[in-house]
Amino acid sequence: MRNNIKRHVFTHEETISSERFKCEFKGCLLSFSAKSNLQQHVKAVHHEIKPFACILVGCGMRFAYKHVRDKHEKSGCHIYSTVSIVQIL
């Protein structure tokens, strides 16, 4: 946690914030304060690598980030109501 705060504070300092890692893909204007963030962006957005699959049967959705997959699984979008129709004679 402490390292995250330090990293965040560095993004606001002029000397550090000018040292950004720019995405080299054509048309992409994003830049990142950490090289690892740029690498994850390239894998997720440009290479469309999505290693995290939803564990629920029949969904088939895949995600580039584990936390997004986890949020998806907890979102309640997989709540199915099974209704049986009974014909009254």
C-alpha cells in the first residue's frame, strides 16, 4: 500500500511525470507512469489477450484483468430464473 501511495505522488511531480511510457501502436495516444502498466495495456487492448475466463457454466466471457472478471462474476448477471409453466385444465 505504501508503495502505491509513493507511486501516485510521483505522478504529480514535474520531473517524474515527464518520464512517461508511451504506447507505440498507431492511433493510440495513451501513456503510462510505469512500464508494467504499458505492457499490460498492450496485451489487453492491442493484442486482445484475455486469460481470465468466467467460471460460470455457459457464460464464455473472457477478461484481460482478473479484477474485472471477479467483478463480472459477482455482478449478478448470471442469476437465471427457472420458471415452469403449468397448464391449468
